[in-house]
Amino acid sequence: MTGHLFDAFFLIFTGSAIVASLALFTRQPLLVAYIAVGVALGPYGLKIVPDINIVSEISHIGIVFLLFLLGLDMQPSALHRVFKEISSTAIISSLLFASLGYTTGLAFTFTHTEALVLGMTMMFSSTIIGIKLLPTTVLHHKQTGELMVGLLLFQDFLAIICLLILARGAPGEFNVNELGLAFIALPALGIAAFSFVRYVLLALIARFDRFHEYIFLIAIGWCLGLAELAQMIHLSAEIGAFIAGISLATSPISQFIALNLKPLRDFFLILFFFALGAQLNIALLPELALPIIAVSVFVLTTKPITFYALLCRKSGRKGLAWDIGFRLGQISEFSLLLAIVASSNDLIGERVKIIIQSAAIVTFIVSSYIVIFCFPNPIAISEKLRRD
């Protein structure tokens, strides 16, 4: 088992390093390289890594750390101001995307539940692509950055609610009683987390903050510990990690923790995107080409237009509205997570899962190219658009 896992890691990271180098030379998004390596080496490609179950489970930790780091960035005072500004845009756009996604699912003869799940996945845009292709100066000091982060954080909150619903799903239906218990457990977990941080964790950090290794260890322990506790009370690891991050956000050391955990998060996210590509059953793609193209075109067209209309009406700045609209014009990595959770609970079939995965990959790639060629970003081909 150890040998197989070592060989898999060697192939994944060495292969990704080679393809990523080629991607950078040609100014391609790195996540495209990770997905491509997964498709090529996985069980539906060359079968060089035939069993990806272990890798898939390990890669799930990357999403847990991603949610933990998102929580760490959520300062309550800043969130209140930003959410007040973008709340109407976020609510209207989410309802519209969910409705159109649901309608699209029914048009392709999905079941009612499958159409609902598709509608859920359409609501979210990629935090990874949105933030990574946004120049640092814009992210921290301009209105574009504030609005984008606000919209993405609102969607992340919404994704947590959707995860909570799908995690309580039973085959063919939603278990209302279990869902009600989960909504009771959620605030209880939040209160317990904030209390523990205030009276125990912050005291430990203040006493031993000069030991950086200890801070790193306690941050990982807190993240994974609360994730495990969330699973024990029938929530999910993602929800637990998210609450763990928010509970630490007001700590003066939260940004130090976030900075030190980013390399660890990136390690697991490489595995996540590799597993995404490896799990894609390319043999079914010709059969599912029409719904995949339809969903992809729907996302790539309606999202930029919707965000443009809503933001232009609010700010009156057409350039800013188009900029944000195209940067958010894709499906999210959380959409993939929702599809995985829904599939594991038998709420959607394999074909619907593949449609969502494929549409996510297509929209990741196309929207990344649009941003790279048309808007300021760190890896633009044009010197005029390149911004660090």
C-alpha cells in the first residue's frame, strides 16, 4: 500500500511539475495542467494511476484547508460593510442562476432532485480562479477587489448551507428531520468553537507565540479537530473547518496562520484537481456532449451578463461591472464538492455528476483564458495587462 501511494505521489507531482512548467511558458492557468495530468494518468486515460480512491480522500483535505483559510479572512467588521454593499447583487444573481440551472436540468430530463442539485452548483463562482487571476494591488486596495471578495464570500456562506442540505440527503429525497437537527447543531458548534478559542486557544497562542512550530501545529489541529467534531454531530468536515477559521479570524495571529498554511493547502489542492481530472469518465463525454456544452455556454454567457447588469445598475461603472462579471463567469470548486456529496448520497446519477464536472472544467478553462487575454492579471500575455 505504501509503495503504491508513493508511486502515485511521484507520478502526480512529477507529472504536474512538468506540465505546469509548459503551462507557465505558454501562459496557461496551472489548474488546467493539474486536471490534464489527472485525465491522462487516471483510470479513464492511460491507467498509469489506476486506483485514485486514496488520492481522492487525501485531496479532500485541500478543500477543508481552503475553507479554513477562507474563514480566517472573514473579519466581522469588514464583512458587515462589504456584505451590505453586495447583498442585493449576490441574492438576485444566486436565485437567478439556481432557477436557470434547475430549468436546464429539467430540459435535459433530469429528475427533480438532480435538477435542484444542478441549480445549486450553478450559483457559485470559483474562489481559486477569481483570486489567483486578480492582481494583488486590485485585491487589497480597489473597489473591484472588495466587491469580488464580498460576492465570493457570500457564495461561500451559501455553499456551506447547500453542503449542509446535501449532506443530510437520503436516496431520492431530503431527510427533513435530520436537516432540522443539523441546523440546530450548526449554531451549537459555532458557539462552542468561539468559546473555546476565546478562553483556551488564544491563551495558549499568547503564551507560546514565539514557537512558530507550535502555532503551525495548533492551527492544523484546530482545523482538523473541529472538522472531525462536525462530522461526529452529523454536519460535514467542510463546515467544521469553515467555523474553525471564522472563530480564529479576530485573533491578531490569524494572518500569520493563513500565510503559513497556504503552501499546505496548495499541496492538497493539486491532489484535488488531479483527482477531478482522473475521475472524469471520458468515454461518456461524446454521449453527454450536448448537455455539457449547453450548461457550459449557459454559465459562460449568463454569469458575466447578469453580474454586469446588477453591478452596473449599482455602481454605474461599466468597465468595473464587465471586469467582475467575466472574472466570476465560471462554476466553482464548491460546485464540484456539492456534486461529489450529492453523488455519494445517491441524490444524482453518474451522468449528472460527469456533466457538472465537465462543465466545471470547461468553464474554468474558458473563463481563465478570457481574463488572461482581456483583463489585468498576473500572468497576462500582453505587457499592458500584466499586473502583479
